Amino acid sequence: MAGEDVNIVGFGKFCLRDKKERVGRNPKTGQEFKITSRRVLTFKPSKNLKEIVNNK
């Protein structure tokens, strides 16, 4: 199950996504630094869940 999407019917879908390496900046000092590449977990809600949340 490593790296596969997980779909829960009526709730939503969990996915792994790769983010590239990029340059970040400290907002207080303006100093730049490198943000390493990594994998992040994303969630996309189902249409049913969106309707429930938005209608209450």
C-alpha cells in the first residue's frame, strides 16, 4: 500500500505528493534558505462532504 491513494467513499481521498526543493525566506530577517524536497499528504474532500459542510 506504499504510495497508493486511499479513497474513503463519501468522505474523500488521501494522496501522497512530491514537492520539489525550493528557496524559502525568513520573513523577519529576509535571509534565504533551502527547503529540501519532501513528500506531503494531501486530502481532497468528496462532493458529499463538501455539501454537508457548506449547508450547515
